[in-house]
Amino acid sequence: MFVPAYSLVGDAAAPKLMMLLHGALGSGNNLRSLGTKLVQRRPEYRAALVDLRHHGASLGAPRPSTLRDCAEDLERLAEALSAPPHAIAGHSFGGKVGLMFASIFPGVLRQLWVLDSNPGAQTPGDDHEVLRVLSAVRRTATPAPSRQSLIEELMREGISAGTAQWLATNLRREGDAYVWNLEPEAIHELMLDYFAVDLWPVLEQPSDQIDFRMVVAERSDRWAPGNRARLEQLTQRPAVKLHVVPEAGHWLHVDNPAFLLELMSKELY
């Protein structure tokens, strides 16, 4: 059975396990700074920086792949670590994986942090940022002679220099060439399921055993007004709390890491 790759930060003997889940086209390393600083402030926690299936070192998972598969991967990882996750924090795609985990494994989590992730079903157009970037990655020619050649190829596809350079952190060297530490076709399958699945019911009929923390970036482009209003209405329930990260776009852990760290370190159970 497939078990995702991970790296651990903090004291391996710490009694509480937290899993940190990256977004689409990322890896566990994206959240290393947040995880490292969190466990320094809250030493009762250790944090597993998970590479979700088809990302980073978690290549070769069986297909087709769904959000449910990603959540079941986390359950197998917990078994391998001999510790159920006390908390999960997931950004974007990873946030929805966390909601799926809460749905299919009731009674395991004590707290779930959903970092700028829309829980509902969506009908994205071809110009949706993730799909547009993923399409460009799928069209790249690999193995490539250098990182720079792939960066330039992505930029010719209309990807910004900053995004292209970030994507290049997902390259690994094989001999004299570079290949993706991603499985773009499988990630496309995951994204189709991500957009199709509606997980609002997890929040609208929440388990009283889980403390849900919905974190929205002040300048996020991922929330239509109706969805934001629906989320604010849920905060009337004691199990769901809403936090807004000021001066931050969707990449809130990059735009305002100090605020997010302070919030999570104070509010972790």
C-alpha cells in the first residue's frame, strides 16, 4: 500500500503529531519554515512535512488519484509513524485534503487548519491559475539540459518569472539532465477531483470533536463573495472559527509568515 514521503521537524519523541500539507504543484518543503518555527514555539508537537501523492518524493502512487486517496495516504502514514495526527494544517489543495481526512476518519483529529482553501465544488475555466500553470508544465520537454532552459520554456508559455522559478524547485537532476519531481498527468487527475468534490458539509455538520480553523488571506482571489459569506455564517457554530491574515494573498505563509506563525502557535490545541 502506498505511503507518502515526509520529513519530520521537531523532537521525534514529542507527544503530538501535526501533518502539514502543501498545495498543488508544491511539496512538503514549502511549509518547512512554518513547521520548524511552530515546533520551536510548541515543543509538545512534531510536524510531518508531507509530500502528497504525485508530488516531491511521493511518486509512483497508483492511479487514478482522488482527494480520498490522498486522505487515505495520510492514514497509512499515521500507521507507519505509530501516531494519529493530533492536528492537520493544509494550504490550498492540502486544505481540502485535510477536510476529506476529517470526513472519512471521524474521531481522529482534534484540530484542522484550512489555509486559504475553498471547500466547495468549482467549475474553473481554462484561465484558472493552477490549471493554466499545470498545462504549461505538462507541455514542457523533459529531460531538459538545465533548470534555466525549463524556466525559459515556462515563461514562453506565459508563466511569470517568479512562478517559473518556484516551479523549478521541483526539478531533480538525472545524469546530465533535469526532470520533474512531479507527475503532471496524475496531478491533473487530482485537480479534476479537487474541483468536483463538495466538502462544505464537513463544516456545516461538523464533528464536535474537531476544532476547525478556516484561515483566509485578506487579498485572496480564491473566494467568491457568496462563498465568503457562507463561511462567515458558519462561524456562528462553536466548532468553526474564521481567521483573516492581513496583507496577504493566497500564498499567505509567504506573504505574512509572522502573523500566521503567531496565530497558529497561540491557537494550536
